[in-house]
Amino acid sequence: MIDQGRRLSYVRVYSGRLSTGDEVFNSTRKIREKVARILAMHANKRERISEARAGNIVGVVGLRASITGDTLCDPSSPIVLEPIDAYEPVISVAVEPRTHADQEKIEQALNKLETEDPTFRVKHDEDTGQMIISGMGELHLEILVGRLKREFRTQVNVGKPHVVCKETIEQAAQASAVFEKEIGGVRHFGEVLLDLAPAERGKGNRFVNSLPEKSLPAEFVPAIEQGVTESLESGLLMGYPVVDVHVALVGGTYKESLSSQLAFKVAASMACKEGLQKAKPLLLEPIMAVEIRVPEPFMGDVIGDINARGGKIEHLERRGEIQIMDATIPLSRMFGYSTTLRSATQGRGTFTMRFSHYDRLPESQKAL
């Protein structure tokens, strides 16, 4: 994070000791860093110390390239600890500067926030020219926009939040494509045949080479995989990333003097797009796991509201006069829920929400 104009990193020491002036090795990124200062943090106060020992959580000044989840270690004894698991963002809003002077400041500030928060994403929308920021919920994005105004002294206009969906396919399909074109006076040729099939939900994408050995030069396979990977970054329905698709390379043709990695990369991308179209693409929406705590007299109204939002009650538990409900509810139906819950329970109901999984978007919501 940026603190008083300097980059402050929070680290936890798992073993040994960390001293001011130490040169440490970032084994995640294969770079060396130097510890300029170590600070013991006490709420909004800090104390400069000379070293930190195992078990301490301290602030460190001087790390230039290390980010959240990286491992720092002794250069003579490199080790990589298990990285921090971070969910993909599920909600986005468009932001734009109020004045031209804020444009550059906002871009720099968003890049700094993205570096320190692995659940925060920033991208430019080429069609509208707007910056799209994505996070884990309305509150998450509200806090980040507040930091833009408070810490970086920038003024932004913020659009309405919308849910970040994914795309996948419903059935298996096969597709082929040929790329044959002259570029810069050089003719390129590549032909690719792909099999696409839906994978188990949540398993991610997978590419396999199912060609017989020596049927295609080995140097072309990585280019084919890259073409497939890039084509899955943007789906055919609404441009969302495509997930849970198994792609197999089952055929390919090359010409000794004409074939190139570029040709096979483009051919693979074309074949993958055609296969996605044949395989009946569909939208997936984020489903949230919601824990709701309400006094028993208000149970009926709260359950009725959950059902109206397309939610499903997974578990009920009673603790004294309070009923605890575990439910799964589409994120698109959770906007403004805190106000609804307070109104239905005379201000006595509370809830927490976290991402659960992606699931198929019902036909009735596709036009929303």
C-alpha cells in the first residue's frame, strides 16, 4: 500500500529473522529486494525497529516489485511458500475522471491499488474509453473508490455496478480452420482441427495435444495452444471469459516451406471460435454463499424474499432467539439487499456474503 508517499508492504515472518538493510530474494518472481526500514504497526501509530522475528507481522519499506502473495527468503536458501488463494472479481463498475487533470492521476492510483489487492482488477474498455474496475462486491468497490478520493485526491464519476459473468459451452463440437495469407511478402500456411467439449464446472480450461507423434512439427504446438488460450479470453455471447472447456488438438496440416507459428496460432484461434459457436455457448453467473441472521418472528418474510430472488436455503440453525440461514443466491439479485433485510426485520437482521461458484444463467434473466 502507499503510505505517506512511500510504498509500505506488510509481511509475516515465518522463520528466522528479518533485519533492516537485509537483501532478500523474492523466490516467486526471481528478483532481489532490499529492506530499507522495518516498522512495528500499532493501529495508526508505528514504531521503527531494527529486526523482526518469526511470528511477527510488520510493515516493510523498500520493496519495489514484490506484491501480495510473494515469498521473500534468504538468497542462499530459496523456498516458495504456498500462494494466497484469491477469488476472481464478480462485480464491476465503470469509472471516469471528472476533469482532464484527474486522468493521469486516476490511472496511476488504480494501478497501485491493483498491485496491493489480488481481488481487484482494472481494464480499459476499448469501445467506451472508460476504465472498468472489478472487485468482490459493492462494498469492496465503494471502499476503493473512497480511497481514490481520500488518499489520492482524485475525483471520479462512478457508473452503476454490473455482475461479471463467465461463458462456457453446453455440448461437444469439432471445428477446423485454415490460415493461408501473404504478410510482408512472406506466405504463411497453417491448418488446425480441434475437438471442444464441456468440462466439469469449476475445473477450468484444458488444452491437450492428441496428435499422433511426428504428424506435426513440435514447434507449432505451443503456438496452437496460445491461439486457443487467447480465443477463450473473450466469449461469443457478451465477451466474457470462457471457462470449463476441454480443447484437444486432433488434426493439423503444414507445408514445409510455408508453415509458421503465426499461421498456426491464427488458425487455432479461428478454429476455437468456430467450435465455441457450434457447441452452444451459454452464460454463467456468480452465485454467492450468504449467511443471514434474523430473529425468529421475521423468518417467514426473509425466506419468502430469498425465494423471490431465486435463492436456495441450504441449512437452518437456531441459536437462542436467532435463526441462522445458509443460502445460495445469484449475485445479480443481491443488489440493495442490506436495505431490504433491515426493512423486513426492523433493523435486527444481518448477513454476510462470499463467492461460492458460477452456475448457468436462467433463460428468464438473459435479457436483463
